[in-house]
Amino acid sequence: MTKVDRRVSKRILGKYEINFINEGDYLISFSKDISVDGMFIQTENAPPVGELTKLTFSIGDIEQVSVDAKVVWVNQPDATADPGMGVQFV
């Protein structure tokens, strides 16, 4: 059985370098796609679900975008899926 895709917004594929802070550590990670609602960020150091964080990344000619985001789900490093977090832009 396949997992139902609950996304409403179209995802834009690409490789995005993401910067964020978790527990005082400045982290650099990546995302394979982005939508107007949020993104998945590959990381083994995800903040807990519900936590707010500030993301900084580039899109095309826009060299630095900073947005607040809320962690809405986390794949732990030992899970069968890629480790990381799903964030929703706020």
C-alpha cells in the first residue's frame, strides 16, 4: 500500500542548502524540494516536533531567504526513511 500524499502545493525540485540553528549549534543541511508551504530537510539533528526555527537558504537569483518554520514531523536517523524533518513555513 502506498502512502497518501497530503501535499496541496506543488513541489519545486532542486538542491537547496539550508542553514538553521538547533540547541545552539549552527547546522548546514540540504533539501531536494520546496513548496510554498514548507520543505523536507535532511538532517540527523532535527529539533523536536512543534519547535520553531529560522531557516536561511537561496532560491535561484535570490541569494539569501530567511523564514521562520515549524517542525511538523521528524524521521529519526534509525528509521527506514531518510533522516530529517518536515517543516511548515510560518
